[in-house]
Amino acid sequence: MRLTFKEIKEKLVDMMPSKADYEIDLEAASIAIITKTPEEFNNSLIGEMAKTIKRRIIVRPHESILMNPRDAQELIKNIIPKESLVLNIWFDPAIGECTIECKDPALAVGKRGVHLKEVRDKIGWHTNIIRSSRMDSRTSTDIRRFRMDNSTDRKKALRRFGNNIYRPQRPGESWVRLTALGSYGEVGRAMHLVTTNESRIVVDCGAKPGREDSSMPYFSAPELLPPDKIDAVVITHAHLDHIGMLPVLFKYGYRGPVYCTPPTRDLMVLLQLDFIKVSQSEGRKPAYTLEDVQTMMLHVVDVDWNKTTDIAPDIKMTLYNAGHILGSSSVHMHIGEGLHNLVFSGDIKYEKSWLYDAANVRFPRVETLVLESTYGGAKSFQPSRLEATQELQDMLKRVLSKGGKIFCPVFAVGRSQELMIAIDQLFKSGDCEPVPVWLDGMIQEATAIHAMHPDYLNQELRQSVLKDDESNPFSSKWFKKVESRDQRESIINNPRPCIVLATSGMMSGGPIVEYLRNWCEDRLNTLCFVGYQAEGTLGRRLKDGFKDVPISDGGRGTEMIKVECDLVIIDGMSGHSDRRQLMEYVNQMNPKPRFIILHHGDAKIANQFRQGLRETYRIRTVAPSNLETLRLV
């Protein structure tokens, strides 16, 4: 039997120090001890308390002991050595935390933590000192400011989430079902609904690129209605086909939590705001507004990898590295008291890349695996990262030596940064004369968010980013941001060779279309694809060999263009695993799943992959269609 919040408080009261001044509250699933005497709660006591109630406990300073942020800022500047170069100081009143960003955290903390301890003792705020990033992210800054300005509402929301998690247990038989609400037999609009006798959890809420008639997941499915009865939403990663329609849930009345990693939070907001902007520029009414995105942001709960948290009365969740993009996660759900263990792979890359470590394959328990099948087809094999990088670099040298231009449609997150590293490596090697590399769209901002979250990068890149010297590939002089429409026009009209990385990755709008319109007839130029192109998108038509294609002219209609430039496809740069890697991912999973459910792949591809898994591993495998429901227990 699980403990109610009342029972938890009763157990904790018996363990409280006699001199402690405290109150016990909820901060989503965490038990918050809010105290005027934080010195009474040492790590040993907190650990003992957490072990007793089997829940995470956090100690928060009472608002009465918090120094005014303006005065606290002045005091911090007087205590922390100037040589540590403090750049930013952030306060989060909802949780009583102060974060100090500086160039030299070790110097700021001081020998044996002397400066940090003095700051904490004098300002009252729980204080963290972190290394600042050379690249400032406007998105991350805006999110922090928004959270600070709306701290009262956030605190109320966190308490509400906690009250829902610790509600009384419902009677009756226990069961688990999974309903397919998008991305089954297709790529795009990912959405899954996990239903138990106690709760309803949504995993992902994406858009489908290139298909206005089916761009949204099945919001009208009766299992999902009404939205305010959903207990939680979990986001695997911040690509539009997984987060593009999340604000619509809030538009329809959902007011529960959204769980994701901190990088996913930042990238998600960046892409959703751009989604609104692109829709408007193309003369379409956006599916949601800025206000819907802001409402969503009030309900986001950050969860780091490998940290277990309750998200519903009967479900504990842990996020693990998925290797796909920054902060991307596989979701492990422990349902009931050992009733069932369910893993959503998310989009995975089971290979170490220039940016990330390979996807995690070790879980506490797994009975059911929901697995992507994007490149699961019988003939879906890709080169390794090293082979793909060599192919890319050879193409760059060949085109640039002839005076041509290379333009690549890229996803702002993941592929852009990998291309930047490969190009940087080529130019630094001396094998190719450097040319300007123009970053058009959200690429520079997405790259800044990578720099803001170094702990989510692989070890080599993390060290380069933290050193912030010539080894940091993101800071190289040849990378230049396109700042305006006029500058883009100037680049287009400049006859000299250059490289352009531009969004969107499937050419369904965005600045890449302008480069295509102007450069497609010159045979010296090369259009280079490095990512997946979904059915119905302009990128897919070009990849399939169409030479005459329609493009939008800014909402006024379409025009036909003739594509004469060279077209190159670099398959090995994908953030998805190919057939070989997906099979090995299942082979290496520990423990092995008993049941595999496939999604995120064309129907034909998913069925080929299903057959391969069943024949190779003798595991029951299905590839359902949208709107099907499967009973797992």
C-alpha cells in the first residue's frame, strides 16, 4: 500500500529535530521541508527521512529568511572574488534557489567552500555556483526570467501536481493499456496514451510535417477526453514531431505537469515559437499562440537523466539517455507495485556520435518496449559516423574547389551541430580552404542551448565546450549567423563559394526554401540532405528524384521551380539508428523485453522490422495502427 501525504507527514514529524522550525509541503512528487532553520537538517538526517518514506526530500528556505534579490546580488558580488568573473545571478522564488554563473566556479566556491558557505549563510537562498557558457542563449534566459516572474503560480502548480500524485488509492482490479494516438504506421505526430485503473499518462505530443490535413495527433479520441483528466505528459525530446502540438493540449484545457529534461525544455520552447512564426509567414493560422506556450511553460517540471520521480499515484518514471539529440530520453515507467515495466525508447541512436553517447540499454526491469522503427526496413543500412563524416568532407572539398555553393536543409537541433563539428574538423585540418559557413534559422540559438547544457554532451565535446578555447568547435570564426532578410539576400547574390546550413530539415518552409529558389538552377551548387525526409514534404520529393517541384511564395500561392543543381544524400549523419543498430539495441537490452510495440516508421518499414525482431529474438512484436489500444496487463 502506498502512503498518503497525511501518512508521510506523520512519519516525518516523528523524525524532526527538536529545534527545527518547519512546515511540510509538496513540490510535485518531492516532499518539501520549508524551514526557517535549514542548519538543523544535515544530509544524514535527510537521507534517513527519504529512506523511511521512500520519497525524495528537499529542504527549502522559508521566504522569511530570504534576502531581497537586489541586496543579495550586491552581497554576492562583495563575497565572490572578482577574478571568478560572475556573469549572471538568477533567483527562483518558487523553490528558494539562487544560481550564480561565472567563468571560474572553483575560485568562486573558494577553498573548502568558504565563499559559497558565506553566501548561503548571509542571503538565506539555497545557492548553486555553475560555469557560465560563452554562448548566451536568449531562450534559456527568457525561460528563467519567466519562471522568476511567475514563481507564485509555479509554486501553486507544483503543490497541485503533488496533491494529485498522493491522492487516495482507487479500489478495483489493476490493469495497463497503451493507446496509439499518432506515429503508428507513419513518421510524425508522435503521441501515446498509457492508461491504468489509477491514471492516464501522455507520452509526446507532436506535429506531422508537410501534412496540414493530418498534422495533429488524435486529440478527439475518447480515451484522451477530457484533457483535464490527464495526470501527466512526458516528453522524450524536442523535435517538432514529438512536441509540436503540446501547446494545443493546454489550449484545450490541460493543466497538469509536463516532465522533460532541462535541455528539452529550452529546445521545446525555441521550436514551438518558431513553429508559430513559420506558420504566420506562410499565411497559415498557427495551431496555438504565444500565450498557450507560456501556459505550457508554467507547468514544465525538469527531470534529469537517471533520477526517478513519481508522476502519477501508481507510476514512477526515470529518463535515460537516448543518444538522438540534446537531452533526448528513453522513458522507463514502473507501474504499480511491480505490476508492469514499460519503456518508450523515444528516437534513439545506438552509436556514439560527435555530440552524444550511445543510447542507454540498461533498465531496472522491462516487460514491454515501445520502439521506433524509422530505419527498421530490411534494406535500411547506414554508414558509420566516421564513414559519413568522410563522405561529407570529400563532398565539401569537391564542390568548394569548383567554386560552388553547398546548402543543407537541417534540423536546428542535433544535425546542425554535428555538421558544424565535421566542417570545423575539415577546415582546421588544412585540407580545405575555409569559406564562410552561414547558419540560417534557429541554428545559432540551438547551438547556444547545447553550450548551456554541457552535462548532456559526450565527454570529449563537454570538455571542449567547458574549456572555451580553440578546441570548442561551436566558437570557430567561420561560423556566422544570418541576422536579417537583407543579409540572407546578400548571401544569395554573392558569387563566392560558401556553405549554408538552414532550417527546416524537411524543407517544409523556413529559410532553406529561399536558398533552393535562388540556387537550384546552377549546376555548380549542391543541395545536401543529412536527415530523414518524411512523406509529403518537399525534401522527400527532391530526395525521390523530382526535378520540377512546387514551393510556397510566402502565403500568396505556389510556384514551380526546376532543380538542376547536384543533389547529395549523406545517410550516416542521421540521429536515428539504422536496421543494424536497432537490432543490436534490442539484443543488448538488459533485461530483455517480453513484448515489443513498433511505431515511428512507415507501415511497410515497421512490418519488415517486426518480422525481423520476431524471427531473430523470438519476442512477441506488433506494429499497430493509430487509434488501436493494446492491453499490456
